[in-house]
Amino acid sequence: MKVGVVTFPGSLDDHDAARAVRAAGAESVALWHADADLHGVDAVILPGGFSYGDYLRCGAISRFAPVMTSIIEEANNGMPVLGICNGFQVLCESHLLPGALTRNQGLHFLCTDQLLRIENTNTAWTSSFSPGAEIVIPLKNGEGSYQCDDATLEMLEKDGRVIARYLGQDPNGSRNRIAGISNARGNVVGLMPHPEHAIDSLTGPSANGLSFFTSVLTQMVGK
Amino acid sequence: MAKIVVDVMLKPEILDPQGQAIGAALPRLGFSFAKSVRQGKRFEIEIEGEPTQAQLDEVARAAETVLANPVIENFSVRVEK
């Protein structure tokens, strides 16, 4: 079971994402932004960071990296793809997910342990959670405010595509307190907070994040 | 040589916290004229010779593809004399 983790120039959390993949029991494979070859991976993670320095818009330039051409094609064929933070921004810029992430409402860069509720446990990346599970994982971003038009918001809510929602104080002004969404098929998930930083209680606020990575393994074994 | 200018602005319905922060700072500095401020981006693209309609169309395609994100932003293309 191989899970690829992409490194763009400016990625920061690729090593933690790879560590989380290994902790879940899979093999992590390093993928390079300039290499369109996915090296036979079964799933892909786009990690957090500031790819291409966030120039132009977050994720706007990464979207055109050679590796993204292959990932977009495979994602449309059903391969599980998880975008965390900057990876979520890349997925929106790639139009694999609707909407966009904009500057936090309070303008501050946030770095906090965030309470979330898992709203949909039927996606490739959330199936190991119990329905309605409340979890605490780190949230750290400057542009994490999820925005979309009213029709898209209604569609996401109606189809159960909001996969995680912020609880407690609203951190960044996201519409309907959205922390993560999926595509219609449930194989592509974007999440603003960082599960890869919460896979054991020694280094994170909880071990709640590990379930995102075990979910995709269960999904692949089930095939 | 001609200069093609692409202006990109957040759509009116999208919250602009940066513009709001600037709007809040102006009166603190004694500038009391602004009812509101919104911040955008301006791209200046130089080309050889006078631009043809086909070139302007190509710039518009580039603006829609990469310079702007049509989900949250509007753009305009013009030639600056």
C-alpha cells in the first residue's frame, strides 16, 4: 500500500505527512513537483506549506506543476487525494474541489489546537471516524477562510460534502464554519487543519489525526 | 512597445479583510475621506508593437486561467498608452 506525498518548492509538512502515512501502516513515497510520474502510488497527499512562496495566490502556481497534471487525471479516475492546508488551496485552484480559500477574517496567521466535528464518514479519508466525532488537531494558516457562492454552499451542505466543521470560536470566517470538503465521489478531500501533526500524544495535541490516514488504507484494502 | 494592464479585484460579495484593515487605518492617519476600501492586483505586461485583438484575447485567456481565480475574482484587460 503506497501513499505518495508531494513536495513542491516551499512545502513544509511533507515529512510529517509521510510520517503519518507510515504510522498508519502504509509505505510513503516521495513525489516531486517537477516529475509527472506517480511511481505507482495508490493515493496522494498534498501537504501544507507555502508552495511557490504563495506567489500570485496560494496554490495558483502549484496547480500547473507537472505532478499535478497526473494527480488531477488520477483523481478524476477515483484515486484518493487528500489536500491539507496549502494542499487544500491547490485542490481548489485545480478545480478538483469547488470554492476558494481567502485571507483569514481577522488577518492574523493562526496557530492553535482546533476543535472540529467530523460531518461525513463516508469519504476515502474519513471512514475510520465515528459519525459526529469531535477531534482536536492543529490549525495554522493565513488564508484559511473558505468561500464559495450560495448555490455551491447549498449543494455542499445538501450532498453531505462538508466533511469537517470548526466548533467553538470561529477561527477564520469560513462560510458555515467549513474546515474541510470532499468532491462528489468522496475520493478527493481538502482540509484546512493539520491531522498529520496530531498522530500521537507525544508530539501533538491528540492522536485524533491518525484516523484520516488509516481511513484511506481501509478504503484501499476494501477494493 | 505597448503595455497591457490586467486589473484583478475580489468580487464584491467576497470579504476583503485586507481592504477593511486599510480602510480602518486611513482615519487613524487623518485621512477621513474613505467610506470603504477594497484591495486588488494590477499586472503590467509589455509586448512588442501595438497589440492586436488576438493578443488581447490571449491575455484575457491567461487572466482567466492563472492571473485571476474566477471563483472569487473579476478581471479587466486594457491597453495603457
